[in-house]
Amino acid sequence: MMEAIACRAVARGELPSARAGALLPELLVGAIFMRALVTGDPLDRALLDGLVAHVVRSLGRDAS
């Protein structure tokens, strides 16, 4: 499912390449698991929105 979302984002020009799209789920899930399972810090909507925005910006800048 995440791969399909990333592919659609590449097709819309929101991510620069399929390579960036392939990294998207790994970066997001890794950060969420770290917070939920290791640090025990809460996950809230603001954190998740910021995480997605940061990862997408980073992939766009680094993969272009």
C-alpha cells in the first residue's frame, strides 16, 4: 500500500523519483516505530504531519 502511495506521489511530481518513493515508507515507518517502541514518546497528529512534511522535503532536495 505504501509503495502505491509513493508511486502516485512520483507520478504527480510530489516526489522526484521512484528511488525517493521507495525510501518514503522506510523513513516514515522507522521513525514511527522508534518513537512508539523504543522511546515510548507519544504519537500525535502534529508530530506525524511534521514528520511527513520533513521526509518529503528531504527526499525532494536530496534525490533531485
